[in-house]
Amino acid sequence: MTAIIKHRLFWPASALVVLITVNMLANASFARITVRDGHLYGALIDILRQSAPLMLVALGMTLVIATRGIDLSVGAIMAVSGAVALTIIDGSEDPGGFGTIMIAILVALLVSLVLGAWNGFLVSVLGIQPIIATLVLMLAGRGTALLITSGEITTVVSAPFKQIASGYLVILPVAFFIWVAAVVVVGVVERRTALGMLTEAVGINPEASRLAGVRSRGIIWTAYIASGVLAGVAGIIYSSNTMAADANSAGYLIELYAILAVVLGGTSLMGGKFSIAGTVIGVLIVQTLESTILFLGVAPAKSPVFFALVVIFVVLVQSPRVHRWGRSVFGSSRTSSAPDEDAEKKEVAA
Amino acid sequence: MTAVETEKAPRNAVFAGIDTFVNRHASVLPTVAAAVILSVLLVGANIRFDGRFLTPGNISALLLNNAFLMVLAVGMTFVIVTAGIDLSVGSVMGFTGILGASMLSGGVPAIVVIPTMLVAGALIGLLIGVLVQYFNVQPFIASLAGLFLGRGLAYVVSLNSIRVEDPVVLWLQTTRFRLGDWYITPTGIIALVVVAIGALVMQYTRFGRTVYAVGGSESSAELMGLKVARTKVMVYVISGLCGGLAGLLLTAFSGAGYPRYGIGTELDVIATVVIGGTLLAGGRGYVLGSMIGVFVFATITTIISFMGAEQSWTHIIVGGLLLLFIVVQRAIVARTSRTG
Amino acid sequence: MTRNNHPMGQPTPLVEMEHATVRFGTTLALDDVALRLYPGEVHSLMGENGAGKSTLIKALTGALRLDAGTLTIDGTAMRFATPYDAQRHGISAVYQEINLLPNLSVAENIRLGREHRSHGLISPRRMEREAAVVLSELGLSVDPHSPLGSHPVAVQQLVAIARAISTDVRVLVLDEPTSSLDSDEVAELFRVIRDLKERGVAILFISHFLDQVYEISDRITVLRDGALVGEYLPTDLLRIELMQKMLGHDAPELLSRPRPASAAVPAEPYLKGRGVTSSLGICDADVDLAEGEVLGVAGLLGSGRTALARALTGIDALDRGELSIDGRPVRFASPRAAMKHRVAYSSENRRTEGIVGDLSVLDNITLALQAQRGVFRKIPPARQRELAASWAEALRIRPSDLDRPVRTLSGGNQQKVMLARLLALSPRVLVLDEPTRGIDVGAKVEVQNLVADLATNGLSVVFISAELEEVLRVSDRVAVLRDERVVDTLESATLTVDAVLALVASPETTEEGE
């Protein structure tokens, strides 16, 4: 039992379960899933579909955070990627053609890759603090996206392109399959190769890793490139959803929601140990909460207040001080976990 | 102890002289660089626009248009020097602005409204500070909560823009004290006074030095008996207070409160502070440097509007400039840690 | 538990701790310990790592509260809430890791927190004047206005002491103050300590260097496993007895060499360095390292010990010079390249350049091997475990739980994990920089014996240590460094500590550069 409670995904997973349960109790239709034309519909399905951009961005963010970094530019990369894809489609003679769409997507992803590589270059080669290095692109990227779209909101009609965000594959949304595929690919690459362990080593102690012969430059670079490409995919899904390249609102604040999701999933912002499963849960919590707020009939604009409360609640739950209070309130029943923690702290301090 | 002093034999006197100079003044160099860039920008723009740029009216307007940014930058400098960060300032400014506008339109007198705005800002800062200090929350995350809270509350107050007609608040912006072609508004005076107080506090009070100490090494500062906890909470309160004050200045400037004001402003503020020579790693930086950073930002904005180019260039250029600065800072830090 | 009667028979102790007990959860970090400090004495606190020394210091200086027991100062019971609280009652501490502010000026580091203020404002001028006074008392000529971080570690350490004595200090705790000082600096420090003693300051001195302990102490208190072993006069206590009391068992191996010195130097060295020069502090060093040989490196701090090690192992780039292995020239562009040639380096900074704290013991052991195989050729998990377990077993890493984060291990075991990481690469050359720094005596001996075993098995080892006894004990030959140059390489069997000291501390200084 205690092993389950001490598992680091226990709290995020229970939070998600509680959130969904509360929603179902409050409104039975929340859990209702209907079948139309062989496709599933319902609030839960919507969450799975709508979480795609955030999921992709958060996935990349997890890798970057594991290297002790942060990528503030993902929202801007999303905007650029969407702007590039839609501008290509808009400018082509056959906006609905398969070839056009493939070219649009490929070019958009290539641009995202270059932007990610740029971030990685600043961080891993020039050694610039990640928060500042990616702030550069966060500021400049959106401006660039605005220049690509000439400051206008380019509206595009291309039925196949629209399918990316709104279409169905068999019974579930295409967007859902995209993020699941991304999670599986990233998960397999991280754990089946040594990339995961080496990434954690670099995140925990970069210098020790270098002395142990780890090519930390390449590993850090890889993380930012992955983050850039995943943000690019997110940008394509986002633009497919709106079918309009809106450089101002595409991916707006998504970096913050992504960071929130990663932290909710139990990965520390200090880098090192990371959990992809945790991030998936974290994203689903964020997305469910978003839907909940809508469900409650609150104006979407006011939703940040709820996120503020969630963030505060989560950080308080994770805070050592609150743990101590908890122990003193609940008596000695859990003190068995205390010596370990204190001993660790002592060792670190010594 | 001379053996220690001469451990690294100097290559020759000139290099040693430069090394010593760089060592002793390393923390000022980025700020000096910012001042140089500012001068180049101003002079360059003046040549480009045939002397129409460096006019008293134009320079006065720089301060007028960016008073709120300057106040935010002062608060942010305190936070960043402690190695923290405050992402909430833009939304705190937006929230206090709309809060003030809403109260004023409800007939509450300015004498009540203005302190309320300041206190509201300070309270959000206090919340962030307490989370950071007493609950070990990373500043990035704690102030992210502040960002969400401020923005959400702004929309809770009102979803739409609210006009301000209160004479006191409008007086802050419309009054112009003139000296020849130069002029300054009360908002500009407030911004400069905040800069002056900030600089004084940072350099010459124990609290200010403790801010640097915390940025240098928190545990050392604690062992030295400095009041670390109080200081760390205080910097966020100061930043929040500056957010509230900026909300007032922005409301006066625009004659309205609007819940979307200040979106993304935190990034501009961080950029200006860094351009002004403050190290994000903490421990080094100057309030006056941040003021120069704001002027650099303001000058770029003005140049772009002079050229009639898209304002989206502003952020591209500020981003580029930020990059230039961090590379320069990086080089300086690398150099000093090598000679040190 | 029998305690010696107080030898000096003075009336009241300045500080008296009775039944001091500190618990971390269920572990007793400090168990019913008594400590008395008299004015004008140097009192050494001895014990292995984990004996409770740090806990005792923390309790004394207000960094930690006693769970039971009393602390009285001048007969008044005290309960310090913070270190600052303790400082106000005249108890200051200077730690091994310098707890100062590199970004502030020397003067601020000395005076901040008790500087003079008028109308709440500080006068930097006045602060620098006050600091200058204290600095001159210590015979330290540094500019009080300069940033602390621009000075060498030794100077920073003395600034820390300057800070402590610039108040009305009555009790000064010096926790490993000499570990980064050379012998001149130690002498200087001891002069300051004696001076403070004259003034009636009680000094609690902690050091791993027995010589220093015997040189400076008036009394010695020994702790083991959180409990008090006893309080002794240095004159009554032989070194070997002191070690036995610290270790809790006989330690005959402390006196003998771990293996006989190899008689003949093989003709062809395995690793050969000629004119090895790096701008980070080594110049024209010639190094020969035979197969199965332990080459000791002796020298003062800043003499180029670490710079040499890093230049030999690809950590720092060579400015000039050549390396060859088995007669074939090699160039190491990175630590990785050196490891490909089976040359491995273990850093003196265990925490910052050695272990990867949050990763498990297992991951830490397999890290270098995995890094060498690259990202895509992951060592199969079962093989990883097998490998780590065998090394943990061979090096007696405790606790043996491989999944524990390595940061929870003691310093000595962390050191062994670092060794295991390098040994997993099956290296031919190991360069060990201060492998025994900051670990307790028992673990020290283990590491030394291990080095000897490895050499016997054909490995070539470069062994760097600030402790000459240790270097002489372990090495076959000793390279003596001075002023970033190798001044001589000698058979260690023919050497004594004094002989090496004479070489190391020779007064002539050659100041030339490129």
C-alpha cells in the first residue's frame, strides 16, 4: 500500500481520477460517450482530442526540463509552424491536394526543427541559460510569424488539412492518435536506448557527466530539437483546428501550461529524473480542468484563476513544509518515511 | 600571504592591469555596454532621421510612454538579483489597472483606489514570496501562479474595457511640467523616483545588500546572519507593489482599464532588465542598468514607428538584442571566472 | 562511559553541552554527548564521517536544535534559533566549503550584517576601512573593495575567518579550515589561532590532518557513531590510539604499506607525457607511467597537481606537449577520447564533478561505460545490474542496495562508486585526484588498499593527494610539483615526508610565463 502511495505517479493519477469523478457526479453527461457514423463523441473524447497540442508541447518540454533546461519558445514555434503551413497551402493552386499538404507540413516541421536546433545551439554550444536563450525566440518568433502572415489572419480552405485536428481514424480522433504515437515514439526512444538515463545524468550533474564521457552537448541539443519539432506538430494541429494562421493567439501561453503539466506529472523543474507517463497525466489534468471550467459555465477568460488555484494547491501538496505539518497532524503513523528524507537532506547539506 | 597573491604569475603588466580592471568591475561592464548601445541607437537614429529623433519632445515622450515599464523593471531587478524571477508582473499590472478603473467608475474616490491598487499588487507579490520562501516553490512556478491569478482576476473584475474619468488619475498623465521643449508628467516623475529609491535601497541599505547576498549564495547569506527569508519575501512584495503602481501609471496613460493590458509584458520587462546588465543567475545587476534597458527598448519601439515599419519588428529586434547581450555577458562571466 | 577529569582544573567552562541528543527520524545522530569548551583553548573534535561532528557543530552554532540535552554559555542555558542568534552570543563558525558571497566585496563579506548604519544607510567607505583593519590583523593584503570571488580559495578561507573574528567572537568553530591551504598558509592560520587563544577565545577545531590536530590542540574530544568516546589530552594520546578510538577497532594496517614498492622501474613506460602544458596551470611536465605502477603526485595547492591530471586525461586541452600510449602518440580532445584509450580520470570534487546524485548507484556505475557505447547501444538492464553488483561487491560499497540514489551514500562509498564507474571501463590508466578527500579514516585506508590491488593487477595509477603520508604509502614513485612544473620524480621507498616537504616547499620561486 505504502509502495503505491509513494510511487511518484500516485498523486497526479489520483488527482486526475478525482477531477473526472467530480465532473461525472456534477454532470452525468460528462461521461456520456455516443457513437455517430462509427465515431465516438463526448466530453471525454473531446478532452483526448483537444489535448493534442498541449500534449506534444509538454512532451518536448519534459525532455528539455530533464536536461535542466526550459523552452519558453514553444508557443512561438507553434505560431511559426502554423503560419508556414497555412501560408504554403494558401499560396498553392491546389489547397486541398495531398502533395500540397505534405509539402506544407514538411516545410513547417523543417522550420520548427531549425528553430529547435537554434535554441539547442544557444544552450548547449554557447552555454546560455535556457530561460534566456529560449526567451530570444519567444520574443522574436511570434514577430516572425506575424511577418510571415503579413500581420493578418490568413484563412484557408483545405478539407484534408482540416482532418488533422477534426478528423477521425476508425473510431477515435486523428489528433488523439497523433499524440499517442508521439508519446510512444518518445517513450520508446528514451527508455529502449540509453537516451533517457544519459539525459537524466546530464540534467542532474552536467560536469560529472562530461567527465564520465557523456556527450552532453548532443543530448541537450537533441532535447531542444525534439521540443521544436513537437511544437511544430502542435502548431500544425492547432492551425488545422482553426484553419486560420493567427500568429498572435496560436500557442499563446502554451509554454506555461506545458510547464505546469510537466510539473503536475512529477518532473522537477530542477532537471534530472523525468516521467513521460507523468507528463501525459499532467496534460490530461490540465485539459480536464479546462473542460470542467467550461462545463461549470464560467467564462473561459476567467479560467486562469482556477489554474492559479491548482498550481498553488499542487505546489503546497508537494512542499516539504506541508509534509511536515501533515506528519505532525497525523501523528507518528508515517514517521517511518521521515528518517530517510532527513538523512538524504543531511547528506546533501554535508 | 604573498605566496597566495602571486599564485598565478601575471603574463605582463598590461594584461594584468586589464585583468584586474575586468575583475573589479566585471559586474558593471554589461550595464556600461547597455549604455553604449543606447547612445549608439539614439545617435544613429538621429542621423538616420536627419536630426528629428534626438529632440526634447521625442526624448520626453520616451519616458512618458514607458513609465510603467520602468517601474516594473525596478521591481523585477530586485527579484532577479536574488536569482528569482517574477512572471506575474504583466498580469498584476493588468489586474490592478482594471480593478482601479472599476472602482473609480463605481464612484470610489482616488484616495482610496490608489492605495487599494498598490496593496492588491503587493498582496499577489506576498503570495508569490511566501510560496517561494516558505513552501520551497520554484520562483518560476510560484510567479506562474501569480500570472494566472492576476490575469484571471482581471477578467473577474471586468471582461471589457472601463474608461477612467477621475481627475486625479488623469492629472498624473495630462499635467506636463515644461522646461523649454522638455516636459515631464507626474507619471514620469513617479517612475524616476521609483528608480532612484530602488537604486538607493539596493546599494546603500542592508536590505539591498542582502538582496545581492541572497543572489550570491542563499545558504551563505543565512549563515552570515542576514535576514534571508524576509528579504526573499520582500523582493516579491516589492515587485508586486511595482506591478500595482505600474497598473496605476498604465491606467493614467491609457485613460482606461482593460483586462488584456500587460499580456506578455513580463517578457519585455525581463528582457529590459537583462539588457540592462542584470544576470539572471542572480547576484549581479543594477536598478540604473534596468532603467537603461527600458530606454533601449523604448528607443527601438520609437525608431520602428518612425520608420513606419511593422511593430512586430520590435520584438524581433529586442530578441536579437537580448541575444547579443547574453552572449556578451556570457563572455564576460567566462572571462572573470577564468581569471578568478 | 568514563570521562577524563578536566585536566586544567579551570573554574567554569565557557560552553557546556550536556546530554546533547539529536534525532533524524529514528536515527540518533547525536546520542547523549557532552562537550566543554574553556576560554583560551584549542579543542579538537575528532571522529569519522558520520560520527556526529557536523551535527554537534550545527547544534552549537544554532543551525540545528537539540532534541534533548542542554547548551549553556557562561552558565546560562541557551536555545539558538538560527546561526545568527548564536553569532550574537559570540559563537561563529568557519566551514570547509566557504560560506561567503563571491559576488560581494571582501569588505562586505567581513562586515555585512553588523555594519555601521546612519539613517538606515550603509557607508561602503567606512565598511572597507573597518574590514582593512581586520585583514591587516590577519596579515592578509587584499583590497577590501575587490569582489571576493576574484581571490583564490585560500584567501577566501581567511576572509571567512576575518569575518568571524571581526565580531566579539568568544567561540570560533573551524571546520576543516586547512583542507585547501598549503603549509605556509596553515602556519599563518595557526598563528592567527594562537593569537585568538591569547585573547581568550575558545576554538573548536576539526581537521582530518592528524599532524595539525596534534600541533595546535590543547584537548581532543572523540566521537564515534553519534556517541562520545572521550575527552583527552594530546600528550596522553598516541596517534594510533586516537585512530583506534575513532575507528572503534585496532587498525594495524594504518601503519604498513599496502604492498611492497616495486623494485625496478620497467624500461618502457605505458603512458608517456613530454612537455605537457596547459594554460590552466601546468607547464612542461614530463610524465612516465609504467604498467602496474602507482605514480604519486605531491605538491602544494596551486602547484599544478589537478592541472596535470586534467591535462593527461583530456579534460582540459593541451596547449603544448605530447602524450603517447605504448609508444604510439595520442591526442585527447575530450575525457571521452581519453576513455576510448582507456585512460580515466576521477575528479577531486566528488559532488560537483563526480557523482550524479539523484541517479541510482547502478546508473552511476554504468554511466561511463554506457556513455562510451553511445546512446543507441544500451547495455541490457540485466547486464547492467550484474556489472554494478559485481563492482559493488568487489569494492564493498555500502549499503549494497543498487537502486538507492547515490547521494544518500556516505562520502567514502560515493568515492567507491566513482571508482567502480571508471573500473567498469576496464581502464589501463587511472588518474585519481584526491580520491580520499573528505572521507573517514577507515574508508581512506580501504581506497588506498584498493589502489594498491589495482596496480598489482597491472593497472597504472596516478595518485594525487594533499596528504604526503598517503602519497608515500601508496606510490611506487612520486612526482613532485612546484610552481606548475615537475621538479623531480623519485622512488618513494627512499623518501620520507620531510624529504618531500623540503622539495615541495623549497623557497626559490621561478616566475616566468609564456
